[in-house]
Amino acid sequence: MSKFKKEKVLPRYLIVATILALAGVAVIVKAAYIMTAEKEWWEEVANNQVNLADSIKKPNRGNVLSCDGQLLAGSIPEYEMYIDFRAGLQRDGSEDTAWVRQRNELWVEKLDSICDGLHRIFPEKSAEEFREHLMKGFNEKKRFWRVWKGKVDYVTFNEVKKLPYFNLPRNKGGFWGKEFPARRHPFGSLAERTIGSRDTARYGVELAFDSLLKGTYGIAHKQKMRNKMVYITTTPPVDGADVVTTLDVGMQDLAEQALLKELQARNHLMGVAILMEVQTGDVKAIVNMEKSGDGVYRERLNNALGYRCEPGSVFKTASILVALDDGVVDTSYVIHTGNGVMPMHGANMKDHNWYRGGYHDINVARALEVSSNVGVSHVIDHFYYTNPTKYVEGLYRVGIGEDLKIPLNEYRAPRIRYPDTKTTNRADYWSKTTLAWMSIGYETQIAPINTLAFYNAIANDGKLVQPRFVKSVKKDGEVIEDLPPVVLKEQIARPEAIKTMQTVLTHVVSQGLGKRAGSTSFPVAGKTGTAQVSDDKYNYHTGLRCHWLSFCGFFPADKPRYSCIVCVKTTTGPASGGLVAGSVFHEIAEGVMSGSVRKVAANARDEHSVFVPDVKNGDVQAADYVLGQLGINTSGNWATAQTGNNPVWGIAHQGENGVKLDKVETEEDVMPDVMGMGARDAVFVLEKMGVRVRVSGTGNVREQSIPAGTSLHHGMTCQLHLG
């Protein structure tokens, strides 16, 4: 046994201990450095870590529906199509395998069929161009080679997938598609700015209710089973809910067409139209049209909610309602407007007809009917000049300055300032003329939706309701959340003042400047508005004039059901809210009310005429059934039980007291006589016999390019002219 040599072992032990101690100190120093100096960087790295064994399962986004359940926005998959020209290779990249040689031979053999098929599906690109493009990827052995430049829908993707070679499994042929969720609007641009964007939730209902629409993501993890890696779902995704809006597709289309017609006819800059249900505040239609650089009108911004400007004369209704509610005047109060020009604290207030001598002595009601600037401003200036705060408080009381708290992100609350003579901000400074000009719709900033909500409250007997865009949320067809109407103010003014204003607004249309908005079928109430507005391009310094023309009202005036506002921004004449906006309002009101009229077929029948309908040749079995249900005499008996489910072709002979139906036998390989048939029956008969058909015109078949009795052969095309 060797003797322990202390003098040799201890120095070595000391060296090892020192090294370990230094290493320990280094670890502690490094850990401290990471915990302090590098803390934020490592936290960011940790947050960005993704477990490659897990996969996020995306839920299906919910739909946006109209008030009657029609699809306004829905998600469908779109695909980018690729082909992997290295599919089937060995892991080492070797191409000298039996399958690769067989695949290459198959590619060359089927290339013409592939290119012809792609040209048929995408006719804008020739088969030769497809050949050149695909062969480039094939020769360069590209792994991700785009078959088509853009995204395609599911139907088109499946059609391409059926082409020769492309129908092989991905690991052999290499064709595959990368799926993208796409948002589609079946009605195109209809109310697009309010519904929301098609790519991401950036505005509109899509953004406001994104948390409900997007659903909840799920998680799946990768697991090996029988030498294959499969994903096992641990947390399934929860699909988003459907949002039911208040929009009505028919009313939306009606409002859009009426406004667009006016914008295009006179080359206006911008137009807005909103249609709302009086009692509930449901927005049935909202149109935002703005002229683009190429001259086409598009929905670029939700100006109905966010375009704040000086509203003009539609604001006069609020001014007079404040005075009526405070009891300082009544409608019989006489105003001496003189020749239409009245000095107001160093500035002249003018009526629109001042150059024709003005209105002279008129009462308050008449001042609104003819939209007298002098009349309205005189009333407000006379009774509120010494206490303008009381007037501004009255504006907020009657609801014209109310923040409607609309959930859509483009909404902007009104800006009506209080008296302030100490501010250095010129826009907020209260001058001697501010009150007079504010009373007629200047020196305030109000979006169209706020003006409409105020007029809607007048129609609703003083109850101010919040404009509603979404009425409920559904999941799997069941309502999971109901969003009832919200009342912001139970009463904006005394009932007597509201009734008086309803009468005055009716007279504005029947005997004032709002006649263009009226109807001969039902009473209409409302007020015109014309204001000169300014922005970066159109202002007093540049000399370029721009006007904001509007009409806001409700109908039928005796039992209000709908309120509506139409606004047009224009640089072209005439600058008349009643003429321009009032005409569009008339079109919308007439269309909405005509759509609500109950249609009874018996009312359209002329008792002096013979009630025998015109019957086309064709499927006489179906014609016999319909005529029998109408109680019209026929000489045929083509019951389904006797003939089975196959149609019976024949000719209809019209008579005064009935219709005679004669059966016609069709021979195989011989062109039949389809004269007098409707397009549907004629096309069915001919295509069943292998004849291609082209149709032009409407009505019955008046001419067929291949005469009856002609022998048929494969590939024949018959042109049918209807009349």
C-alpha cells in the first residue's frame, strides 16, 4: 500500500477547487448579467418561442347577416396553387429512381393535356404560355413553382386538381394548394364600409364585433403513429358566432341606386344616405359614395358616421325647438326680416332671396318653411344673446349634440362649443356673431348620423334612440345574445313643442322649400339644408366654393315609420338642398313605401277580360297541371301517374274559353320543332339530344337555325332567337 503524499495531493486539490470556484463565480456572474442587463432581450426571445410539436387550429370566422338572414359577409377558402418538381426524390436528392423516370415520362406525355386544361380554366393565358411557364419550373427542378399567379376559389382548385398528372398524390406528382381564409361579400360593394373589410377586421361591423366573429383558436400536437407523424387535437377550435345586422338588402340597394344616380348625373364629389326605423333606431340602409381619382364612385370612408362639417339649415330645426321648449316664442311670433338683409353685430345676415326683396314680416313657422336665415338667427340672437350658455345647453338637451356612442370605429361625436372669450384657439373663440351664425348651422361640426338621430327623435314623439347596426348574435342558428334598442333620452323636449315641430316640418315639405322630397301617396316631413363648407382645397382663400346639400326628414309624416337623411358634397350648381338632396330623399321614400304595400293579385284582374293565360309550347304535362289549378279548361290529361316523371312535349292552342294541349312525339337523331317553346324547355329538349344551344332575346322561340326534321350529328350547334 502506497503512502499518502500530502505535499503532492494538496496542491493538485487546490488547483481543482480553484478552477471549480472560478467556474461557479463565472456562472453566477453570467446569470446575474442575464437577469439584469439582458432581461428584456431574453423575455422577448421566450415570448417568440413556438413549440414545433404544437399546431394552432384556426376556427371558422362567423358570418355577417342582414336583418332577414341574407349573407353579407362570409368566409370561404382560397388557394394558391403550386407544383413541386422535386417530389418523389430520394432523401439524398437522387433522381435516378424508377418512379422519377416514370414520373418524368408521364409529365412529358400529359403536358399538352395539362396546358389545354389550364387554358380552358384560365382563358386569359394561352396553352403555349402555360407550357413555357411550367417547363421552366420543370427544367430548373423548382420545389415551389406557382401554377397560377393569383388565388383561386375552392371550385376552381378542385377543377385544376382533376387535370392529368395534377390528380396524382402530392408526394408523387407534386401538385398542392396552400389554403387561405378569404372574406367574401356576396352583394359586392353594398354597404361595404359599414359591413367591414374583406381582408382583416379594420373597420365596420367586422372590427366592432371581431371578438365574437373570430372564435377561439385550438391546439393540436404532433405524435408519431405507425411511422407517420399525425396531429392530435388537444383543444378543438371554437368557430365564431354570426352577427345579425339591421341592414335590409333591398332598402340598401334602393338607397344606393338613388344616390348614385344623382351623383353621376351632376358629377358631385360625395354623397351620403342613411335610412333608419323610427321606433327602434335600426339602420336599414347606409350609403357612403365618394368620387375616386378615376371618376368612379366608391365607398372609401364611412362619411355618414365620421364626416363632421357645418350642417347648414337642417340645424335650424334644433334652434327653433330649443326656443319652443324654453317657451320664449311660439310659431305665431312675428319676425321683421325686412328686405332679407339684417345687421348682426357688425356683419350682415342674408336670406337666400335677399336680392329679390326678402320675406318681410313672417312668423316662426314660416321662417322654417322658407328656411329664412334672418328669421331664425333673429329669434336666437334676440332671446339668448345675453345668456348664450342657455342656448348651447338647450342644443345638448334636445339631442343634436348627443354623443351616440356608436360602436363602429369611424363614428365621430358632434362638436358644439360653449361660450369662451378667453381662449387663444381661434376655432373655440366665442365672438359677437357666433350665436347668430351657429343658430343657422354654422360654427358647429356634426356628422349626418347625429342629425338623423335628432330628426328621428322628433318623429318618435321626443324619444331619442341610439342608431342600431347589430340586433343579435347567433351561434348554430340559435340567438345567444340579443341587442335591444337603446334609449338615450326619453324626452328631448316638451310634448307640445315636439307636436308643433312635427306639424311645421310637414308644412316645410307641403308648402315650403322641401317640396321635391314630398310624395302624392303619403305625407312627408323634413327640412332642407345648404351650407358652404371649406377644407384644404375649397375655402375662402382659394376662392373655390364647395357646398354641403342635405335633406333630413321622416315618412309617413302622420304615422312615422322611417327617418332618412341625404347629403351631397358638390362644387356644381344649383346649390340647393331641397332640389338635390330632396330629390334623392323622394326616390328612397317612394321606393321604401311601395315595397311595403301589400300586393293582392285579384286587384290586378280585369273583370271584363277573358282570363286565359298565354301558354308556351313545351312541357304540356306541367302546363296542364298549372291550368287545372287555375280552373281553366284543357283537353289533355297528362297526369304524372300515367306518364312517369318524364316531361310530355306538346303544342298549346289558345282559345277564348280554354287551352288545347296536343302531344308531339320527338324522333331520335332528328331535329325537333321547338318553335313557340320557352327557353328552358327548348334548351332541355335540344341538349338532351346532344345539340349545343345558343340563345338570344327573351320570350318564346321565334327562329331556330337548324330546321325541324334535319338529321342530327355530334357537335351541332343550334341558335335560338326568342321574341
